[in-house]
Amino acid sequence: MALSTDDIKKIAHLARIEVSDDEAQATLAKLTGIMGLIEQMQAVDTQGIAPMSHSQDVVQRLRDDVVNKTNQREAFQQIAPVLGNGSAERAVDHGLYLVPKVIE
Amino acid sequence: MINQSLATLSQMLAEKQVSSVELTQTFLDRIDTLNPDINAYIALDQDKTLAQAQAADARIAAGNALPLTGIPIAQKDIFCAKGWQTTCGSKMLENFIAPYDAHVISQFDAVGAVNLGKTNMDEFAMGSSNETSYFGGVKNPWDLTRVPGGSSGGSAAAVAARLCAAATGTDTGGSIRQPASLCGFTGLKPTYGVVSRYGMIAFASSLDQAGPMAKSAEDCALMMNVMAGFDERDSTSLNRKKEDYSRYLNQPVSGLPLAGLKIGLPKEYFAEGLDAAVAKVVMDAVAEYKKLGAEVIEISLPNTGLSIPVYYVLAPAEASSNLSRYDGVRYGHRADQYADLMEMYCKSRAEGFGAEVKRRILIGTYVLSAGYYDAYYLKAQQIRRLIAQDFVEAFKRCDVIVGPAAPSTAFKAGEKVDDPVAMYLQDIYTISTNLAGLPGMSVPAGFAQANDGVPLPVGLQIIGNYFDEARMLNVAHQYQRVTDWHTRMPDLTAIEGVA
Amino acid sequence: MEWEVVIGLETHAQLQTNTKIFSGASTAFGAEPNTQACEVSIALPGVLPVLNKEAVHCAIKFGLAVNAEIAPRSVFARKNYFYPDLPKGYQISQYELPVVGKGAVTIQVPAAGKNPAYEKVVNITRAHLEEDAGKSVHGAVEGMSGIDLNRAGTPLLEIVTEPDMRSAAEAVAYAKKLHELVQWIGICDGNMQEGSFRCDVNVSVRPKGSDKLGTRREIKNLNSFRFMQQAIEYETRWQIETLEDGGTIHQATVLFNPDTGETRAMRSKEEANDYRYFPDPDLLPLEITEADKAQVKLLMPELPSAMKARFEAEYGLTNYDAATLTASRALADYFVATVNAGAEAKPAANWTMGAISAKLNAEEKSLADSPVTAVQLASLLKRIADNTISNNAAKQVFEAMWNGEGEVDAIIEAKGLKQVSDTGAIEAIIDEVLAANQAMVEEFKAGKEKAFNALVGQAMKASKGKANPAQVNEILKTKLGA
């Protein structure tokens, strides 16, 4: 399937990565090459073959329902990003992480 | 001293011929001299490092030393280490000081090893040349105009240039073995699930596995004894009995040391695409194995060629999801200027990630998106099973599989940077073991001359069956007993002299 | 044209575990922001999920309670989307292989107007385990939202129905039934204000008789049954009006505004989502064996359906009474306690469903806060049964007990409500009444049956309501030679 720059922009939006028109153009060329490589798979008959998600045939281990984490808010919020838009403060306030207003 | 094995260094420490602080300082001084040219380390913290060395000396004095107590180890910058800058080679995490320790880091801390620093790597482990690092490329110590391979390029260069006693790496598609081949040392990617992934920054969760990068198989075994082990915080960590990876190495042998060993040579690993000079080195090593008593047979791994397309669906798919957490909300890079939430996301991620990482996120997003899942992701998982079954069949006929670790020797910096597909083919011989979850290693097997006449290291790959690391290490060790390729060091006097 | 509304529900029940579904952080409600957000909850680089055993047990309990298939092997998948309260950029959920498969619950839809009450089976499509997101707090800083990740990773069971409901009343009856069931089996505290039990309602309309589903709109996050009723009614009207005006319905996510009683489409969800589900490589397949199920079964209380059947058989209750009593664990327990304290089953059922429920409703109290305990109700019912007081007097005693005026016998005494059953005393009263009402006696004798009742009334009045009515009837009949 041939990709277009519109596809690139759509995918980039899904992935929340800003791309300029020029970048989309450059990316298109490279992704087309990579997708060409990937298309080799289509020649293989995989009818009836179970997909393999894990290399070992093991099942999920279950954890006992016991609290073993303590409050580390201070340590974790020391590495919060800088707010930006003119502020050099960390993007936290009263223990909350700050983001631009979420509209519902 | 810098060229000694871990066992020897451990003995020297035990016998007080040298203190851990002295040993550590020796490496730190050497890093000081050589790192500006090689760029193997991203983060160094002398105070932290020396404090650990002092603690190790106290431990040795108290008689509580373990084999790696006081030994300076370089840690790939993919492992979270509390209080250390942990960047994963990315601008996204340039200012990220990890608030917790990865399992691998705590394992080394627990035995009193010394963290020498965090090594450079391809951004988020995506690359085969270390050129995607935000912190600049790493130079191959054998020829500074060439790449060390990747993604564990910093650890590779550090081991090769003797900027550490040993190092850790991670391998998703060859990121330990290909640089080990290109830089001429011993690297092991264990069976998936043997080393905990907790605190190891995820690239492709179902393929990522940490392992040792060291001067010899013997050293790798000692490293494995520390790194391997069950961790309840990683659901994919396998709950197996603790094993001694050195157990076969020094057993007395009567007759030929590898008598009875069946080595399989996959014909697909010697087909078109393999550099002739590399092939010759590999075949010379195979001849050496025959002398050691091994029987060599030809085998087939018919789906080898498909491993690259399969990998470039599965790894980017998992990565696209794994890297969604870098959104500029709780840590990591946030754009300086943004109008709203959408812009904050899109700009932070566009600025924080480099070109190769973005490409892989886009591929992964695409192959998982509505309407394409079955044709790409599901199909790749099905072929993944075919690839794994190739190995099951092969191991019915042989004990280990041997071949090249990489199709060529180290290439020039910049040579493949604009051609992702050519770069991806670097991992043609290593990727299928990750897909199957098998252990694989690269062992120095000699040198091949590049076009410009520079002799460059070549690695021999040894692939074992699940959980067969101890045997593989012995297969490598027996070879290293009769060859000296693994003791060769690059000549760095030119830059050493400058300092 | 006559329209039919088609409704399906997706309910998120927070599971009553101590810790989060994939980490050992506490799930306690109401902590300071982000103090229960561990490294896994905030998705630091390198962290990994490990599944909570108790969350799995909760899912098994639910599966057993709705008679569903419990998958021997289910798979966790990642649902990928960006939102500030979703720290990993994906939610760990289940997609193709959920832990609980097809099941069913029977609901009782109450009578409304001239329509009688009825029972209906609502089919459960599936129920799956997933993690909750955090919360966005607005208004703390101008123009910004604050993110609290304490709730992120709290285990949820998402319970999905078939589009089986045909009215707001049915949807509410189902939601109430489910709400009770999850509390009954102890997997969810049911606290709707705190968001422990949240319903999303899919509503579509179609011409009556059509078997094609209309385009649905999903009403998100309804946190009370009253709002659910209002929201569905409004949404149904809106959809019908839109179609009748020649408009079309577009698939959308809508929010209900309790102040206006209206629904409106959410702005943030306008763009089409592409969640890119795939199996989470950090988690392995969840295996549930027959032995696991048997072990959980031992921990299960008697289920409402089994209890209902038992109430009918053991206590001779009607289907309706048994269903009503077992609609709530608390109600059923109260009834059983009343019977165990010596009351007869039928009056115990009537009073529990009648007087007690009415009072609790009026005062918005729960059974746990009832001023009249089951033991007290039983002693009251015993006094009716042994003819100490009449039914009418019992109502006064009940009022007094409710108001904390003391125990049954003391109240009967204090209010002088004891029934007169002394034949001599009743005869004397009747003689007086007959003497004073000769006209009525004549009418009765002339064949007017009604006059008899009037005379009974006069006799009861003369006894200030204390005479045993049965005895009054009997003696009067004898005296009138009837």
C-alpha cells in the first residue's frame, strides 16, 4: 500500500508528533522504503498459525493484594517538567501535575 | 591493570594489591583522557562512583566481598539508577534524574560493584551505529572514523577501549552482539526472561533483554551471576533456580574439550549479504572448533530473511506504545511554548524525540492502526512463530548454532545514517534469536581488513537453546583458551598521548 | 410514527482491593493528590505491571454471580490514546479475550402507572478487567488543569450488556440490580458519589417493529440512578425529535448536565479514536483453572437468585415478595433477622417491604441506620399475632418506636393500645351500641347488609379501637341472630 504525506500527517497526529510539510515529505520517502521491506511478509502463507506474543509459554503470575508502596510524591515531582510559556517553575501545584486546561 | 580479567581484578582486590578506589580512579582517569574522543559515556559522577568504591573497600576489608565487589562497571544509560541522570540517549530524558533503581542496578549494588557511569547509546536503543544518540555518536576505538555498532555503542566502546572492567548492555535485535562484533569483545544476550526488565527503559518489551558486555566469556559468566535472577516486579521474569554460569568453565577435561559438541551452521547465515572477509574469519573459527573436538553440520533456518520485516513491525509497534508515556506531563521534555494541550503533546514529542525514534513510532502507529492490524501486526506474530519453530527444528540436530554476528565489520560514521533499510540489515543474523527469545552471544574471532586497509574485529555468533547460557559460555571459553583475539586491544596511544 | 428506544449499558465497577491492579499502591479514596501515585501509577520509564490476585478473584466472583463463562485464558491488551490522566498513554484493558464472557441477570421492573411490574432477563455480553485513569482537577490554577494520579491503576471491572433494554425504567432497574449485585458479592462498595460505580449508557431509537439498530449516542459517567433516568428520557426525546425533524443522529459521546436536565456532545471526543489495541507484551496470558473457580466459589455468599428461590420454598413467599426482598442484600438480611427473632414470615415480609422501606425512603436512610431493628420489628409482629394489639394499633406503636419512644410493650402500655378480647366487656359495649342504634338494627333486619358494618364501626369506635374486631363481628352476629 502506497503511503501519502496525508497518511504521514494522520499517523503523526495519532502519535502526537508535530510534523511540518517538509518533514512529512522526508519521512514519507523513508517510511515507504521501510514499508517495502515489511511487505515481504505478505508472501508468506500464515493460515492456521497461532500468533506468538511471548517466546515462553508461561502464564501471568499474580501478586498478593498487599500495599507495598509509600508516598514518594516529593521525589517524583522534583523531576516534573518545567512549565514553559514563560515560566521556569516546575509544572506542579499543590501536588497536582499542571497541564493546559482539559476540555471535556 | 585495565586489561585484567574480572577474576584477576577480584583477586587483586582481595589480596589488597589494589583498592577499589585506586582501581576505580584508574578507570576514571582513563575516561577523562579518552572519553572526549570516544564519547562512550553520557553521565559521569565521580563523587557517587568513588563513594561506592570506598564502600566496596570497607566491605572487602570486612571480609564480605563477593566476586564483583569493588569492580567498576559501566551501565548502559537505559537502566534507571537512583540519583543518576538516565537519558536513554534522548533529549526527551536529558534532565531525567531517575528516582529509583532498575533491578540490574540493584543487583550490582547488592554485590558491591561500582557504577562507573552511564554509557552512550542509540536513542531509546533504536539504532545499529549509535548515531541516533542525542548526545552524539560514539567512536569505534579500533578506528575513530567508524561506528561502534549499536544500540549499546557506548558500553561497547567502553569495553573495547578498556574504559571499564565490564559493562551492561541490552539487546532487542542485536544491540549487544552486533557492537560486540564490531568492537571485538564478548557480549551475551540471555534467554528472554532471565534478566529482569524492571527499571530498564522499554523499547520493545517482548524482545528487550539485558546482558553482559565484557572482555571474555569468563567475565560474562561472572556478570551473569549478578544480573540473572527472578524478579517479582517483572511479569515476564522467569522464576528459575539460581544458577552458576561459570560452572562448566574450569572443569577438568580429558581429551578434546568440546568432544561430542554438535555445532550447526545455518546456510542462510552464509548467503548473499555477508562480507567475504567476515565469512573467512568465521570459517576459520569454525575450523578451530573442529580442532577442539566439535562436530560441525549444516542446518537451515529457512525464515531468517523474514526476521527483519517481522521485527520492523513488532518492535516499532511495541515501541510506539511504550514511548507514549513521554508526553511532557510528569517528567521529561515539555515544549517551551504551547497554546493548548494538543500543542503541548505534539511539540514536546516532536522536540524530544530524534528522527529515527519518530520514524519507528510512526511505523508502529501505522501497523497497529485500524484496518492494518491483521495484515501487519498479526501476520508478523504468526511469522514470528515460524521463525521460532526453525530453531526448535535446528536444535533437534545440534547443540549450538554458530555463524557471523554481523554481516560486515564496523562501517564509517555517516555511511548508513540516511538509509534506514541498509542500517536495519546490520541485524539480519541477530534479530531472529530475539524473536525466538533464545540466548545468543558474540565472541571475537579475528580481524578482517576494511577497504582502506584498516584491520577491524569480527565477531562469531553462538546461539544456544533456551537457558543454555552456561554451555554457550563454555563453548566460547574453550575457544578463548586456544585463541587470543579477545585479549587484543585497540591502539589508542595517539589520543592518550594528546592528553 | 411509534418509536422504540434501545439501550445497552457499560458499567465500570471499581473493585474492592487494597492495592492497584498492577502495583502495590493503595487504592484508598480521598488521599492528598498524587500521594498514592507510585512509580508504576505515574508510569516512570522502566516500570512494569504485575497483576493483583484479588482483582482476578473479584472478576471470577462476578462471572459466577451472572452465570457467565469464565475464560480459562484471557489476555490483557493496550488501548492507546493520549490524555493527561492516562500516564502511560495507554490503558491496560482486555480486548479480544475478556476474563468473563456471556452471562445474564434477571431484573424486576417496577410497576408504573397502569403498567404492572414485570421481570426481564438482561444479557451480559462480557466483563473485563482494566485499570482506572487518574482525575483532572479544574480551577486550581487559572487556565490549567491539575492531574491527580491517585486513582490511576485502580482495578475496574467493565461490565457490558447487550442492547436489551427498551426503556429508561428497564435501564435503571438493570443498573440498580447490578449495583446491588456487585455489593452483594463484595467486589465493589457501590459508592456512586465517589465514582466507585459508573454507568455509560448507549441509547438509540428506531421505528417500532424494526430490527435494525439506530445510531447510538453514549451518555458518559452517570453517577446516580435519578440522573440516569432523566438523561435517558431526555436523550430519547431528543433523538426522536431530531429524526422526526428530518435530522440524522451521529455517533457521539455525550454528557448529562443535571442542572439543565439535558445531554450535550463532548468536545474532546469529537475526533474519531483509533485505539490501536494489541496484546500487552509486559503481561502474560491470565489463566483461570477449574480449581481457581472452585476456590473462589467457596468464598461466595448465597446469590440473590438462590436466596429468592429459598425464600419462596422455605417461607412460602410469593415470587414478587421474594424478588423484592432479595433485590438488596440488606433488605434480605433484615427480613431473615426478623423471622429469626420469632416473627411469622408473611407479615415480616410485608412490614419489611412496606412500613420499613417507606420510612427509610422518606428519610433517605439505609437499613443500617434504621431506628427500628429487626428484633424490635419481630416483637411488634408477635404482639399482632398474639392479639395483644390490632394492626391499626401496631402502626401507632411502629411510629413511636421509629421515633425512639421505647420498646414495643412499653409503648403499648403507655399509649393504652392493648386490644380488648374479654368477651364480657365486648358484649357490654355491643349491647350499648345496639340500644343506641335501633334504626340501624331495623335496617339490618330489613335486609340491608351494610347496616351490619356500620354497627361494627360503632362498636369499634365505642371501644376506642381497642376491641378485637374479629370478636366484635362474632358477638354482633350472635346478638342479631344473623
